[in-house]
Amino acid sequence: MVNKHQIWRVPDYLQLRWQSWGEAENTEFVVFNCYSGETHCLNLTAGLVLQYLETEAASAAALSAAIRQALPAGANEDALRQIPDLLHEFDEVGLIAPVAP
Amino acid sequence: MRLGELSSEEVRTRLTQHEIRLRVGPFSISVASDQPSFWPAFHFLYQDFPLLEDDVPVEFRIGLVYPPGIRRWFRRQVLFFLDDATPFEPFTSALALPFFEWGFNWCIYEHVYEFLVMHAAVLARDGKALILPGPPGSGKSTLCAALAFRGWRLLSDEFALFDIASGALFPLPRPVGLKEQSIGVIRAFASDADVGPTFTDTRKGTVAHLRPPSRAVASADEPAMPHWLIFPTYSRDADNKLEPLAKASAFALASESCFNYRALGVDGFSALSRIIDRCACFEVAFNDIDTMVRTLDQLATRSERT
């Protein structure tokens, strides 16, 4: 479990390439990590979280508020509760890194 | 000039004393062999392929020859050469033709990087390509062979070769490898199917090869654009119904079916993204070839109307 106050960001050296399909709550993402050569398939919430951290550093709490705003109407807000787990998984596969406060 | 225009004596002489250069899809290959079991099978299965002049450079120079020593005379074996390398343990001499086919496959999936190479059968109707990725045992070759005798143009039963920039599929029509029950299924399905010799006791069981339709070989320089991506699985209790597949899931499955997706890096990602973008994606569990052929025909017919 991640520290809820920890700030996270996608490191600049990763250079992510994005592809998405579907609309609104059915949007899915595929992201390619140019640094590792790994490809990841992401659901809507995971994609929005990673895209947010690509542009701005944020904690789990800040992300939850930001992603709630970004979710299209009809999207399941229960997914927001998974953000700490998502951050843990992103950290494990090297897509995000902690930022010093 | 095509290989089939040579007499069997000319084929034997060239293979044993020199080489035969052929155009096979986008590749030029050279073949030499001192294996009597190989000559007639190769002549039959590759009869429609164009011969190349001796000064045409080749991507793959393949040799199928006896090993030195006693194995040339006793329990005869055959070695597969790519240039001067012997990447495999020898096979029994009687299996020279399947050894050639498997070795040629290896040449492609180990050495080709100018295409995104997917393990898939590919057919086309009206320039629209149907891609059927699948591991051995998925039924893709059987389905592919059946479709090739029902109005679909065979591009390949083994490799989808995608141009990295455009996504266009380059044909690689070669003999279709059939295993075990599939041999009888295709013989019953298409009475005009030309199936070569049957080889028993191979590492893949009993195998035989379907000669690619002449029209497929004649169209080997006509690419097709990806249109349908369907992941088949043979299953006894299947319902033979196409189930739509989300594109991100299709991407994940398709990338796992590629031999060089990771090696191509971001170029592979971009190419596969464009391919998935273009394709309607499905998965299907099937157990009946006739039903599947009808289903895929209907899919193509609906596409013609739209």
C-alpha cells in the first residue's frame, strides 16, 4: 500500500506513447514505455491517472479529486477507490516514481 | 519461368549440383539438396513459384544435405544449413521436406525485421485482409486452407508480414502445413486440394502440406490492407460464433502473437496501433469448418455492402 501523502510523477525519461479506443466510459488505453519497451493495457481510470501524472505530480488524494472531474458521465466512480492500488502497480512496473515534496 | 516448368530431372540436377533460386513472397531464397525424398515434394509443392536468375541476391541460402560420416549411409539423416550455419540437430532423411518448411519458418521469425511479423494465417477478399493469429493447435491452418478453397485469396498460413509504415500485408503464400486429422478434413472439404506426401512420426505427429493455390502464388506481389482480426480457437464444445473483442484486448493478444514486436520498439507499437485501428476484432471458438467458412463469408459480404 502506498503512502497517501506520497507525491508521484511519470519520469521524463520514460517517453510514453499512447493509443486509445472506445468512447466515454468505455475508453481503453494502450501505452508504450519507450524506456523499457513494455506495453501496458489500461482501463479508463488507469489511463486517466497515468496521463495526469505525465503532466503533473500528484498524491493519491489529489489524483482522486482530479480524476473525479475528468471521468465522463456514467463512469463508475468506485474505480476512484482503486487509485492507491493503481499507483502501487504503476510504481512496480516503473511507470511512475516518487517525487520529493 | 516457374519451378513447375522444369522437369524432375532438371530439378534433381540443379538441387544436387548447384541450387535453385526462387521468389517466395517478398523473399528470394536459394535451395540446394542432396536428399532424394526432398526433390519431388519440393517440385510439387513449389511448382508455381517463379525461378530467379543466379545473380539475384537472396535473403536465405538454405541447404538440406547429408551430414558427414556414417549418417550419410546408415539411418540416414539430413542437416539444415542457413548459409554455413547448422542451427538444428539433424532430422531423419525421410523428413527433409517438413524440415525445410520448419527451417524456412525459423529463417523468417528469427531474421526478418523489415516487417512486423505475426504468427497468423492471412487471407483476403477484394483487397481486405482477414488475419487469424493463433498458436499451433488453434485450428488456424485448417481454417485457412478451407477458406483458400472458398473464394478467399491465400496470403499466408503462417506469417502475417505487416509493412511497418503503411500496415499493408505482404503475401507469403507457401505450402499450408496440415497436421493429423486436419489432413483428412481438408481432403474431404475440397476435392481439388493438392496435398503433398504424408510424413508420419514427425515431432508434430503426422503432417502433410497443401500446395498453395496457383492464383495465390500468382498474386504474391499484391498486398492487402488489414480489415478483420479474428482469434480462433478450436474447441469441441464451441458455438462457432464471432464474439466482438475490445481493441485494447486485441492489441494485447496480437502483440503476443508477434515474433518481433518488442525488438521493433516504438515502431512496432505504432504499426500495431494502426493495424488494430483498421480492424474489426473478434474471437471465436469453433468446431465446424463449414459453419466457420459461412460465417466469415457473411462477414465479408456485409463489409462489401457498407
